[in-house]
Amino acid sequence: MLSMTTSIENAFGSTLMANGYLLNNELTDFSFEPIKQGKQVANRVEPGKRPRSSMAPTIVFKAGKPYMAIGSPGGSRIIGYVAKTIVAHRDWNMDIQDAISAPNLLNRFGSYELEMDTTAVQWQHALNDLGYKTD
């Protein structure tokens, strides 16, 4: 069983090619501000560091055996998309394709992102009434 997620960041990574391969631009996964409130940010650009990444190829086990492998595109939304799919399939008993296709509602930075043109938008008013901002 294999689960793999790859990324070169943005549409064409760094837009540079080497030996026929597009080079990635994962530097955007580092903090753009090396110092905040007078303290060094742990995720600052620095030699020997690896970028923070949301890639989350996941293998789910059931009774000690691999049950399913899942991943997703979506940059920093990947973790939420993978979690939604696993919960929908395992806890809500949805068919795996229906779980993958279920609309996404995600709160990454304080505002709920509702997947456009899906039934997720029906939650906008209820979330706003609870004091959440929605996008």
C-alpha cells in the first residue's frame, strides 16, 4: 500500500528547470518574517532546515492491517481535506468516493472557508450567527 503527495508549490514551482525537471519552490513554506515580537521564529529560513509542509500522505490501519491510503492536493488545506475524508468514510460510513467528494469546510486561520458551489455554503449563515467569519 502506498500513499504519496508531491508538490512543487504554485503552478510551476520556481519556474526553473534542471535536467528536464521543474524545481520546487517550497521556500514559501517557511515563515516570511524571521523575527516576530523580538524573538526568532522557529520556522525561519536558515541553512539545514526543512520547510513546514502540509503534505499529509496517510495510511489508515484497521485491526493492525493497512485499510486505506489517502492524500490530497490543496496546499495548506491538505490536512483538513484528508481528515474530512477519513472521518466521513470511517465515522459517517460514507462510500470512499462520496467521502472524497463531500464539500470542504475548513478553518485554517480564524475564518471558515466554505467550498464554493457546493452544499458547504448552506452553513454560512449559521456559522456567521455563531460569530465566525466565512469566506
